[in-house]
Amino acid sequence: MNLGSVPLLVTPFVVIAVVSSIGILISLKRANGRSEGDTPAGLWVRIAALLFDHLLIGLLLLVIAVTASLLEALQIVDGWVWIAFFLAGVLAPIIYFSLQAYGRPTWGKRLVGLRLERVTDAPISYGRAFWRTCWLAVASTFVAFTLANLLVLSLHPQKRGLHDLLAGTRVRQARAPGTYIALVPLAWLVVIGLFVIGPLRTFFLTTYFIPGESMRPTFEVNDKIVANKLYYRFSPLRRGDIITFSMPSLAEMMGLPHSDVDYIKRVVGLPGETIWIQRNIGIFINGRQIADPHAVPDYDWPPRGHAGYGKGYRIPNDACFVLGDNRAESFDSHAWSDPETGELLPDVPLKNIKGKATLRFFPFDRIEVFP
């Protein structure tokens, strides 16, 4: 499963920030001379307000995510904490934007001097503010809706977006904004792109999609999961854990990628244990057969397998032995070897472990926590 690089992740944020800053400066120049309080709020000024609001929400979600990672790593709570995190990610913006009722604008609108009002000049109730927020969420979820909303907002005489038209609202320029608002997208870039997304992916958690069938039936193709990067800083590695890791460096001999691709398998052998796989019988650890409930049944181990079939293989103290649940489609410890010498290369160094898979969050009908 290829995660992509951090520069690739940040690129969209850079583009949005630069384009928004330029658009804001142009719109401010064109707005000179217009009367305050009677001017529809333009597209770029509204984008500045929205980015500032997202900045505040992003900081809140960062605090929640870091707290969730620590609580799970310390085994105070289990993987269901991520369900709460995703719900918070959905509910926080809805609650935040729904509070702009009865003349109370969001902090972003206050910063750039905007006022939300009904077209009839009547007060905006909480119900109407909530309705408007739901339509805004729909318009922001799908690219086609987002583009359509931006187009309508740009062309409408009073600069009303689809969510404004459906909710019967409009946004007015209550006071002239200063040129400082052109810095809002850049601040958003620094905080969200570098201080929120970057640290989250680097130190706390990563989301993955499953590209292949090596972990069936536990994971199906295109399942989306969360891996907690902090978990093994506070908790020991356990048999049965599903881990994400980079390939051992010796596996490069086999033409496999190493540095920029992560893999997902299940831990079967722990550091210092002796593993023995006997065909048609099962897996033995330190002389005792272990249960293997997650594997696809009736896997026909090859007669000339690796990892010491017919004899024990001692796992180094700084490594572990991993297998895919779908052994027939999994290239893992039981199949790794030097193609030239036949030397066994079954070990995943502990330092190569990236995190523990703790939650499948998509598809929604198969949400599951992995303890």
C-alpha cells in the first residue's frame, strides 16, 4: 500500500493558499470605493473566512486525534475511540457553523468583516443556520458540487451560493476588510498543512487503503484503515497484531520496494521465539502448536517451504515473523529468501514497524475495531 510522500500531500494546500491569497488581493483592489454594509461579500473574502474557520476546527481535531492516539497506545481505551474521532470530525464543523444564528458570525467572518443574514432581514434561527450548514457540507463533499457552488456564488448578482439560495440567506460585507486578510490562506497553509496534517501522519496516525488480497478475509480490496503509530511506544508487540511496516532491507535483493511503500501483515512469531511450520498440520511456536483462526483455511503449504519447514527457525530478538491471512496470495515471512543463495530472509526488524492497524472505517457496513 503506497502512502505517497509528504510533499505530495502538502501540494494541494500550497496551491489553495497561493491562489486564494492572489484572489483576495485582486478582490480587495476591485472593492475600493464601495460602501460598507451594503455590499455582497465576494467569493475570495468568503474563502478567507472559511479557511480561517477551518483552521480553528483543524486545531480542535488535532487535539482530539493526539488525545485519541495516546489513550489507545496506553490501552486506556480501545480502537473505538477512532469512531468518536471521525464523528467529531463530522459534527464539529456542523455545530460550529450552526452557531452563527441571531447575528453571531463565525470567527472567520468576524475577522474579515462579514455578516450572515436572511434575505427577508428576519433573524436567522438555529434551525435555519443548521440547514444552511448541512447544504454547505454537501456542497463541500463532492468536487462537482463544490465547483457548481463556487460558480453560482461567483455569478449570482448578490454573491449567494447554492447553500445560501436553499437556506434563504446572504452574506454581506459589514465593514471593509484590511489587506491583512490576504495572509489568512498562508496562515491556514502553515497551521493545517504543516502543523496538523504533517505531525499527525508523521507521529500519530496514518490512514491506508488495502490494494491487494493478501489479508483476506480480514481486509478486502479497497478497505480503508487507521494505523496508530504511537501504539508500540507504550505497548508490547503481541501475536495476532496486524502491523504496517516497511520491507526488510535484505528484501531489496528480491526486487521489492523498500523505502516508500508500507505493507500490512499479521504477527505470528515474536522476538526470540522458535517457529516451525509443518505442512498439513500447522504452526508451532517453541514446540507447541498455536491456533491460527484468522488464516484462510485449507492452505496447502508448499512442500519445499521457507522459514524452516521440518526444522525450527529462531526469530532474532529484534525482529518478528509475519504472515498474511490469505497465505496463497501473500508474499511474507514464509516466502522471503535470497533468490541467489536461498538464504532465509523471514524477519521484519522491529524498527521497521510503522504502526498497529486498529480500525477499519470504510466501507461503513464493515466498520471494525482490531484490539
